[in-house]
Amino acid sequence: MAAIQREIERKYESDAGSLPELTGAAGIAAVLDKGVAELDAVYYDTADERLAAAGLTLRRRTGGTDAGWHLKLPIAPGVRDEVRAPLSDTVPDEIAALVRARVRSARLVPVVRLRSVRDVRHLLDADGGLLAEASADTVTAERLNRAGGTARWTEIEVELADGGDPAFLDAVEKRLRESGVRPSKSPSKLARALEETGGTHRRAGRRARPVTAGDHVLAYLREQREVLLDCDPAVRRDLPDSVHRMRVATRRMRSTLRSFGAVLDRAVTDPLAAELKWLAGELGADRDQEVLAERLTTALAALPPALVLGPVPERLSAWAEARHGSTRGHLIAVLDSGRHMALLDTLDALLADPPLREKAAAEPEKVLARAVREDREKVARLIDAALSLPPGHERDLALHEARKKAKRTRYAAEAAAPALGAPARSLAGSMKSLTALLGDHQDSVMARRTLRELSAVAHAAGEDTFTYGLLYGGQEQRAARAEARLPELRKRAYGSGRGAG
């Protein structure tokens, strides 16, 4: 069974090759010598080093106190989650799953062997509590997967103790710098080893600044592709908000392909857009369940206890847990499916060889602005049409369509913002406000549907259904308030004229 540990550390270079004196700095009362450990780690990656390019490291290490398989997932500069599994001859299934979106059908092979002699110190506070672990590592790197050589260096690491204050590392760094120690130029041992043993696949840096309309659209698509891939292991680990972020990235890419048909040939991109719609729908099953459960639980908790008749909390909780368990299992199967892997391959192929149309080479201000303007005008028309309908099912459907179009307009404005500046950012903000309001309205529609279903089950079981009706009425009121606010939000975004563009 894999274990997970948050790792907050900093790496340094030193000509001296040893730790300077740290006692008395940053509240360090004592430095305890923990001896020397010999570590032997083999790092695995694809032949084209996709994991390294994404900042991920996968190793099999022996020696020290944590022998086993380690997968390090970047969270922020100097912060990584380390997933650990026991030693085995092959990559454990639970770790292989976390890199599947990157690896796909490729094989994981040994790329680098690192042997380290680690001189370890524990930095203690006045009560003997552990503040951090500091070490001086003498590292020997050997390239395994292609022509290359060996490299040797010494580095210093300072890793914060569990639950420690990251500000402590700032204070330690100040002392280290005073002693001539420099922050490492490489984010990890593996990155340095790949560089110094030759034939390296460097981690992707910043691309050239977008110039044409096509450059801007492709830059946005690449950004969302990376979000999609980064979210995959987070979804598998069931981390908060991971499904939502992955779904949004999927929708942003689909919306971009549809909005900027003047830039990318839709005859080529429409099949991919259809697959992105499929994936968003599969992700939505879990996300929509989360939103509904939170909405209904919050509404129930706000009621006075005297108005909660029957086992409503228990029934709602059982419904939420059962739905989450079933949708989560299905979602993991989707992520592992051949259809999902094919989608990712198609997306990569499109970005590597994009089907650019003639206007893709044009200056972005005119091409992108027109596409955004057309989307914006469609939102106005949909809102006006919805508000002309009487309250009820047809209006609900029309408002939902307006919400989807407002989202698409927001994403188009986001993609165009680097080229169009403040007007596009302002429009994105306006569309975000509209989608939030319309989203609240749609959530009330779905909540009422769920309450009707729960009420029917409770009634069949002979339970009191008063509370379900009360919650239903509350959701009706929320929908009515959203509809009442919509004309004012529309006016802010478009001005007073109906159908304004």
C-alpha cells in the first residue's frame, strides 16, 4: 500500500562540500549527528523522458531508512508530494497508475543511477524537537538509457520536519548564504544528473512569446493540456477540487477549439472536441455529485432542528456516500481506458502539428477579438430569449444554455487576454459573474430534482417528507433570486440595449 508524504526542502551547492555550523541560527538549539547513510537509487522514465520533462521523478532506492519505490509529484517550488511503496522488482501498480497519463503505452525504463553518501544532521529546537533534517550528499550519477557518462558532485539539502513552518527554511538559508552556500541551479538530483551525464531531455521551459493569432490559441491549449495531465494523479488520489480543475481544463480546451475555428481547422479539431466533451461529461458525474451533496447538506444544516422531521440527515448522507463511491470507481476506469489514452495522444499530435488556417498567421488583435465578440453577442441573445419565457422548465433549459455559452465566452476571452489586454480580461470577469449566477440557478434545478427523488423514496418507506418539501421550497427561492438578479448583471456586461454586443 502506497504512503504519501509532503516534502518541503531546499537544495544548495557548496565549494566546501560540507554543512556549515548552524547552531544558534533560526532557533536551532542543537545539531545532532545522525551518521552516514549510503543510498543507491535507479530512476525510471520513458525513453523520451516524459516524466523528467514534467518535473516528476520515479525511483527505486535501497539504503537509508526509506528504501522502496518513490514517486515525487511537484506541488510548488521546493514542495513535492512523495508517494512511497515497498521494494519490488517492478514498478508497483499504485505508482504506475499515477503516471499513466504521462507514460501511456510507453515503457518505463532505467535512465539514471544515483549513488549517494549522505552525512545527516538533525536540527533541533530548545525542547529537542525536530525542526529539519540537513544533509551533505556526495553524489555519483551514471547514465543508463543512452550514450552518456558519469558525473559527481556534492550538494546540501535541508528538509523541513513534518508540520514545520516554511519560514524556518528562510532563516536557515540566510545563514547558509552567509557561509558561502548557494541555492542549487537544479530542482532535483535527477535533473542535474540528466544534464551532466549528457544527452539530457531538459524540462520544457518557456516557449517563445506568442506573436500571431495561432501562437496565442496554441499557447492556451498547451497550458490547459498540462493542467489536464497534472490533475490526473490528483484525481486518482481523490484530492480536493482535483476533479473540478480537470473538468475545467477539458472544457477550456473544447471551448477554445470551437471559438477559434478561424485559427484551427474545425474539420480536424471537431472529433477531438467531441472526445473532450465526453471526458468532461464523465468527470461531471463525480463533480456534480460533490456540488449537490454540499448544497443539500448546507441547506439542511441551516434549518432549525424542530423542522427536520424523520431520518433526513442519514438518508442524505447515505445517498451522497453511495453516489460518490459508484461514480469514483467509474471515473478511475475512465482514466485508465483506451479511449482516454487515445484522447491524450490525439491532443499531443494536434499540438505538435496543428491544423492552422490562413488567419492563424495574422495579427491576433483582429482575429481573436472577432471570435470573442461573436461569442459575447450569442450570450446576450440567449439571455434575452430565456428571460422572455415564463418561469418553468423551458426557461430553466434556456438559462442553462446561456450559462454554457457564457462559459465558452469566458474561456475565449481568457485565451485572447494576452493579446487583447484589459478589454478581454474585463469580459472574462463579466462572464465569470454571469456563469456563477446561472450556475447557482442550474444547481437549484438539479437540487430540486434530487429532493423529489429522495422524497419519493422516503414516502415509500413511510417516513415524514415535510423537510424535503421545505428544502425544495428553499431551492425554488434561490432560483427565483438568481433570475431576478440576471437583468442587472446582463446590463452591467452589455449595457442597457437588448441584444447589445
